[in-house]
Amino acid sequence: QEDVFKKIVSHCKEYGFVFPSSEIYDGLGAVYDYGQNGVELKNNIKQYWWQYMVLLHENIVGIDSAIFMHPTIWKASGHVDAFNDPLIDNKDSKKRYRADVLIEDQIAKYEEKVEKEVEKARKRFKENFDEEQYRATSPKVAELLAKRDALHERYQTVMNAEGGIDLEGMKQIIIDEEIVCPISGTRNWTDVRQFNLMFKTEMGAAAEGASTIYLRPETAQGIFVNYLNVQKTGRMKLPFGIAQIGKAFRNEIVARQFVFRMREFEQMEMQFFVKPGTELDWFKEWKERRMAWHQALGFGAENYRFHDHDKLAHYANAATDVEFHMPFGFKEVEGIHSRTNFDLSQHAKYSGKKIEYFDPETNERFTPYVIETSIGVDRMFLSVMCHSYEEEKLDNGETRTVLHLPAALAPVKLAVFPLTKKDGLPEKAREIINDLKFHFNCQYEEKDQIGKRYRRQDAIGTPYCVTVDHQTLEDNTVTLRHRDSMEQERVNIADLRSIIEDKVNI
Ligand code: ATP
């Protein structure tokens, strides 16, 4: 599985999807650039989200707020004081880890051990094996689960301690559980320290008393501080939502797994403002809607799951993640949070402005509650890549690398090839592109044999290829080749647009 992932990473580079940032200077940690195909795929993902969220919901509107914001916003939101990762170093390997992640992995290990016990018993008892009964009665399983639960409880206690995370308690857990460094294999740990994830910069010349500002670590606050503007100018009635797509920055310590965890990334967030008391119904509703959106891509329901949080941030009263089955396990792609009225109330407090909603039906004033859906564009991109990549064995013994991208997301929808570079075939091919390029992204290719050209388009996920040959000049028909089935059919040039649009429109 890890191997497949490595192949996907190099495929992304080889075919112009993702390059390491500043590569000629040997790169910059956990920062990536999107290439000519990557940017098209990423734009299509954003459009797929925007169309669903903003165009299909009449009570959701979009904004585009600035990355630079008043520094007090991050005081109010809690990011200055609480957006900290607890870190621990191993003195032998000199590797740095997130202490919370080490402990969460340890909790997962108890579960893995349970599964191993179940598998052992299954082998031992063969067809007489009753899994449910075994799980319920095995003393070994009971012991492992008890250990897991005890650790989980201790972990909750240190994470939710009065005045922030209990760092000493965290270190004690790591010692008691005998957690070793995955690199050095030793237990020679430093103390746990906290580290703020926000990037700082200065606005204005230093001599004039420049103020420290932060690069936003999430796009959500830009929505909260514009709540009144949008609500008033749009005459929005509850429930309503504000959506935004934009860059966010986090100085992640453990940056790994390619574009999964980056220091500069992009988010697609929507804050849905509701009447207090109705938030948990809306939370449930948005869980369903967002899952349906993911599954509409056709990657198979078994590749998604919810991970409901029982450890809630101080401002939330419900939270879940949508996880996708990546080559390195089920991983969070989207978070859905019921954030209560925390953010709006905090901004009211810190700005001194009244941030409320007046309900004309009941004549009441109140601070709306908020349901947030927050998805990372880059993680979505990665999930699409991972699911679409295939090294397919063909009947003739050859292998082709193909990206089975949903047609709506594919960077190029149609590639047009003249069979040869002469006899007016290139001109005819260009004529087809000139007609269709206003409707979807087309690419012209005349180099190499047709077979090779097909392979190059398969590798970037182009759903359709068209070949222009001598017969085309006589009867205006072309060969249309389908990426997934590799089937070919003869169609009229005049029908191309509707055939393709039917599949590529979102
Ligand atoms: P994680 O636990 O993986 O760090 P998070 O819970 O901090 O993520 P949120 O703050 O809920 O994430 O952000 C919402 C979404 O933004 C995530 O579901 C993810 O898709 C995306 N995201 C967050 N951090 C990063 C990052 N460093 N790189 C890429 N995408 C990210």
C-alpha cells in the first residue's frame, strides 16, 4: 500500500500534477506547487464544491475575504492562546513528534491487538468460530479493551485539563505506556512543549510601529467577521450559510504524506447560521448532505466513514470527520462541527459590536448558532488521485497506467489527434478543437503513434480521445475512444459536443 502511494506521488510529478515547491533550490518543507494538470483538477474540485454548496442552495452565498485580518480576531477565536500542538522529541533519533498523536497511536495499537487475537482464534476454531461470542467472553480481549479504555480516559483528562493541556501528564502517559520512538526504538524522551501553529508577519514599516499579524490558519474567521455584512446586505433569513474557498497556513511540525498535511493549503468552508436549539438537527442534516456529496463521485460507499469525536473542542457541542480510505489508512478529509454561538459571541465581546440576528417572526434578538463544514482542497485532491490511479494489466500482457478520474474532474476532457501530420488532418483536428474549446478543456496532440498518445492521455485521466483520419475528410466522422473501456466507436463530429458534455458536466 505504501508502495502504491509512492508511485502516486511520482506520477503526480511526472505528469504535471504536483511539484515540490522551489524544487531547483531543493524544495521547501511541506510546501507544494500544482502543475498544469494539477491546477485544472484542483479547480474542478473547487467548482464541484462551489456549485453544490452555493449554486444549488438558495440560502447559501459565497464570499472571498482577505488572508490578512485584524490581529485581535485570532485572540477572539482562541488561536493565539490555544492553537498549540504538544510536541516531544526523542533524544536519540532527534525526531520530533506530536505527543497527542503518539498517544492516539498507542490507543489504536490496543485495538489492533484485539483484532489479532480474534484472527488467532478464528484460525484455531476454524468453522466452529463464533466471533461475536469470542469478543464478548475472551479474557484476553477484555483485558486489552480495559487497557485501551483506561488509556483513553487518562488521555481525555490531560487534553481537557483546566487551563489547557496538562503537559506533564502527557509525558507521564508516554513513560507509563512505554511508548518508543518509531525511528530509534528508544524511550529517551524530552519534556512535552507547546508550539503555536500560526505564521507571523509584520504589517507596515517597523519604524512606524508595525503590528504583528498572522497568516490565517483557517478561512472560517473571515466568514464570522463578515456575518453582519452579508446578513444585512443580502437580507438573509435564518437558516442561511456563507461559503468560502481560500488559502490557509499552519506551521505544521509533523508535515508528511505529501499534500495531505502541508504548511500552505486550501480550504473550502461553509458556516451555516441557525436558530439556537436547532443546531443538532442541522448538524445531522449536514452530515448526510456532505456524505452524499462525497459519494456522488462514485468511489464506493465503503471507502468513506464518519469518525464522531467524543473529545470536543471547548466551543463545540458535536463534531465528526468524514474519513476517506487512503493508501495509508482511513484519514480525515472533512470536518463537520457544531460550533455553538462561540465565534460570534467572542467577536461581539472583543469588537464591542452587537452581532445578532433579529427574528421578524418572533421579534426576538439572539446570537445564531453555527454548523461548519470544512474540507481541505488538497486532501480531496489526494483522495481523488489515490482512488483513480491504476496500473491496469491488459489482455495483450501490457500494463497501462490510467487515472480513472470522474469525467467532471478530469483536467482535459477531450484530446484530438490527427492520424498523420499531413493531408489536411492537423487542420481538421484544430477545427474540431476550435469549436469545442469554449465548452470544455481540449488538447491537441500530433506527436508519436496513436497508441502512445492514448497512453499519455490515460495517464492524466482524459476521458475521451478523438482521432481524425482520411475518412473524416470525406464524411465528417471521427473515432471516439473511451478511456476506461478503451472501446472505440465512429461518431459524427456534430455529435461530439453533446456526447462529451453529457458526461463531463457536474
Ligand atoms: P488534522 O487533525 O488532520 O490536523 P484538523 O482537524 O486540524 O486536521 P481542521 O482544522 O478541522 O483540521 O481543518 C479542516 C480541514 O482542512 C481538514 O479536514 C483538512 O481537510 C484540511 N486541513 C487541515 N490542515 C491541513 C494541512 N496541514 N494540510 C492540508 N489540509 C489540511
